[in-house]
Amino acid sequence: MPQKKIAFIFLLLNCIFLNYTFAQKINEVDKIVAKYPKSFATTEKLAERIEKDFDSDYDKARAIYSWMAFNMKYDFNAFLNPPRSQGFSYSTEAEKQRKIKQINDNLIQKSFKSQKAVCEGFTALYQHLASLVGIKCEIIRGDSKISVRDIGRKTTSSNHAWNIVLIDKKWRLVDVTWGQGYYDSSKGRMVADFSPIYFDTDPDYFFAKHFPDSGSYLGNRLSKDEFLNGPLIYNKTIEFDYRIKSPESGLIEVKRGDKITFEIKNVSKSNQVFYLNKYNRAVKVQNPKEKRGGLEFQILYDNNVGEYITIFVDTNSIVSFKII
């Protein structure tokens, strides 16, 4: 078969796969919201449309998430060059609260009109829209874990914000900032990539990548050490429910010649599992064993293994560890 024809078939199959994957991401609420206008005159108009189309609080909260993730972009320039903190004077507590509300309202309207924001704008707007449809919502600030350099950090910092919404007497975790896309360092720009996984996220996954400033969630204390020293997981890990059973720590103490044992749930021999060595070459795992609904395999720590090990499943990065 001619090379051009092979390339065309590959491209066609790739497009079909991508379209199928995107279709799998979209649920019935998202399909309706995807047909909404890209902009509304006011936040009240958007809230009215959502209330007209959906009955349950769950669907309304999801519709807010979807519309924002479909139509808003992360303002990376504002992240790199944050505006100065806006100070103000006041003589009474009432005046103080009034001015704080005015600053917050300005942030909400600016984010809504420009359709660009950093996490503070995303969370404020999400909370505002939730209130308009009668859903209780709060903003949580804390730390985020987004790169291999975050594995084994000594301290947390307040660098991110997300929401929790009360639906059917249960608080749900929402991070619409991460739902709209990601920063591609190789291209030096934000990439729009709708991800449904940060709406009503499983707390086990959510707190592997988020740590609240209070150190607690719904009164329960979270482990700061587990957050800082845990492995780095990726979006596909959450999407396909790839539970990382072993190693439990993201910091692997090992000597040359040792074998490191890995176990990941919901992966089988039918999956292509590999890692990248320090020369950025893919190395397929050898002799994997199916075990307890997952896959167990070993990687030899030799001179070809770099400072970090990132495991891939079917071309998707799943988990990263730091070698000590």
C-alpha cells in the first residue's frame, strides 16, 4: 500500500478515535449546554437559561461547569503578571464588607465579559452562577500539584482555588479552572480541552492534586505529608479510574540494580504499558502480571532511568514518581 494512503488511513482513524473519545466525555447535560450561545448579556440571563433547561440541582451545577469550561479560557498572561492587590480604606465593618463585595462583583463581571480569568475569577463566577440558580457554593483556597517537581516538596502554598457545591445534602468537589484545559509548555500557550473529571470528583483523586489551606475537608483532617510526598497523577488516571496501589509513596528510595514493583488497578495485559527513560525513549514493561483487577510489573533501576519515572498506559501519562 502506498505510503500516502497509509498515512491518510492513519489520520482518518485517529480523527475517528478523537471524535469518539470526545463524545464519550460529553453527557446529556453537556450536549445541551454545547448549543448555548458562547456569550450572554448578563449572568442572570445564563442562569435563567440553565433553570429553564434543567430541573435537578446536580444538572444545573453541571451545566454551569460545562458552559464555563466550554467558553472560558485561563488567562495565562494575568497569571504571569498579576495585578497589584487592590487596597481600600474603611471606617466601619459594614463599609469594609460593602467594598469587599464590590471588588468581588467587579471580578465576577470582568471574568464573565472577557471570558478569561485565573482561578480566583473562575471560582468567584462559578459561585455567583450557582447562587443565581439556588445552589449553595463555597470557594476553597489551597495548594495544587501539577508537575513532577511538586513530588516531595517540603511545604504547601496557597496557589490555587476551587469550589464545593451542596447537592442532595452532599458537598461535591468542582475545579472548573482545570476543566477548561491546560497549559502546554512545549507550545507556550493554553490549550482548550474540556475535561469532565473535575466536576464531582472522587475525593481520593481530588486531594491527590489539591490541598486546602485549612488542611481539612468537611471537618476531616487531610494528610499534608501524603499530599506532598504522594505520586503525581494525571487526568487520564482519574478518567479511567487507574488506582495506583504500589508504590504508595511518590518518593522511591532505590539502588542501582534494584527492581521497583508497580501495581495499577483497572489496567490489563491488553493495554500498552511503558515508561520513558532519561533519553526520552519509550521502554515497554516486561512480563506484566494481571493481579487483583489490575496489572503488576517491575522496572529495573539502572543507568538508563532518570530522576523521575512516568508510567504511560496506551500513550497517556498515568503516574509519576521521583527517584531518590
